[in-house]
Amino acid sequence: MSMEAEFGEFLVELVAEAAPRLFAVCELERGGEGELTGAELVAWGLAFADQVQWVSTDGSGHGRFGSVDRAMRHFGRGCEASLVWA
């Protein structure tokens, strides 16, 4: 194997190990008796090893948190939110 090919494999492994996890945040809608009636995708996020970043689907908001749990507490204010790993 050539030196370039070996280095290419090294880069692929490096990126795979450092890649953030992609997630979506959905706001859940409930009917009068508490049953789920719908959901809306409100944000996309990236979970890195040491932080989480998100951006709203309409571009009106973005943020950075220390963990996915902290990000979800932000979205859970005034509504019911669900995290979906993509």
C-alpha cells in the first residue's frame, strides 16, 4: 500500500472518530385528552464530545450547550420536546 493510501485511511479513521452525532428536536402536539396528535421539527443539532450546537429549522435561533440534556431543557420550556438521533 502506498504512503498516500495509508494516509488516506488514517484520515478516514480520524474523521470517523471525531464526527459529531446529528440529532433533531421535535415539538410534540397533544389533544385535549393528552393523546399525541402531531409533531413539528423545530431544530437540528450536532453533538460533539464536549458540546452541543443547534440551529432552528426557520433560522431564527441557535445555541450551544454543554450536553444534549441541557439543550433539551431549553426546548422543553413551555412545550413538550423530543430528541431524535438521525
